[in-house]
Amino acid sequence: MKPTLNCPPDNAPLLAFGAHPDDIEFGCGGVIVRETRAGRPAHFAVCSRGEAGSHGTPQERTVEAEQAARLLGASLEFIELDGDAHLELRVTHTFALARIIRRLRPAIVLAPSLVENQHPDHARLGQLVRDATRLARYGGVAELRDLAPHAIGQLFYYAITPEAEPANISPIWIDISSPEIITAWTAAMEAHATQARTRNYAELQVARARLLGQRAGIGHALALFPNDPLILDSLAPVSRGARRF
């Protein structure tokens, strides 16, 4: 008999995938800390230790990622795939990510966007995660039968750089204006000290969030891009929009 497919409850964990040790923090760390401070568990699955980067050793970057995850209130694991700058689209990788989804049973999954004009590991990981969320649902996949099937609620993409923002997907904007959220997010990004040797990435990301917030008449915001249309039970959650009519 095939296992029963269960949809996630509202308080199920948030699962974020990153190709490199700092991707999640820079791309959507403000959203993560907002969720964890509201009581939602969050888990990071990082698919390399930054071994091909220009700055920092894999050991240093591992320690930085562990510290950053703690600052955001998330747990963390590293996945051994092809290594930094070598990630390939393989069905075995899809199964590996699907196993994590079945094990953690998240309601929401975050992954790098599919836009090609960015680090190639980012777009490829986004594709692998997209496929893994689908395969995690299917009870007949032989490689996954030891874990019960699981359907997530929604897959959202995050953009680490402005160039990685999908032009063909209408985003949702998450209000992260709270000073406590900005402080925690900034501290998590600054934990990746090896990556700040040539550029202040934390300042860049906060500036992006400030600009997006100004467009909506709030302090700071981050954009997430849904893989599928959102389904709401009522209009109550969408009573506020970015446009001031």
C-alpha cells in the first residue's frame, strides 16, 4: 500500500535551500528571521561549502554559515553534491533534495531563482529544488519509498542580486521594517566576514530592501517570487497592496 499523502499544516517548518554558505542570508535572510521570530521553525540546506570562492576557506565559511543560521534562528545542514561551481542537473540530486523535503515536511520551500544571469549554481539549484518538490509528492518513486510522500504548500524563489529577479513572475513583498528584524538580518549577513573583504554585501542588500520598502510606503521589504499562483481562503490577507491608490 502506498503511503498517504499529507498536506502541511500552517505551522509546518520553512525549508530554505542555498547553493553556497551565504546565499540564503543575502537573498532572503530578513524573511527568515521574521518567520522564526513569529514561531515558525526554519531549516537551511546548503549545497556546498564555498570551496571555489575567491575569499575564505571551506572551514571558515562553514563556521560563518553556522553562526549566521543561529542569528536567524534557523537550523543548518550541508549537502554534498558536486561542490561549489560544479553543480549539475542530475536526477540523483533531485532525489537527495526530495528526501530532505520528505524528512522535514515543510509548508514553504525557498530556493534561488531560475534566472540564468547569475552564478550558475544558483539557477541550477532552483531547478533541482523545483523538481524535488514535485517528486517528493509521488508515492511510487522507488528511491524515496522509505519516507512518506509530502506535498509542500508553496515554493518561492529568492533573488540574491537584482539581475536574478524573474521578470515573468509577479512577486509578493514581505514587510521586514521592524528594527529588530533588520538588526538580526544585518548581523547574519555580516557573519560572513570573509565575503565582505572586497564589498559590503550587507549594506547592498539592506539598501535593496529599503528601496523596495519605499515603493510600498514602508521601511523595508523583500520580494519572493511564487512558483505557482497563490490560493487564499478569503481576501482578508490581501487587504494591503504596494500601490497607494
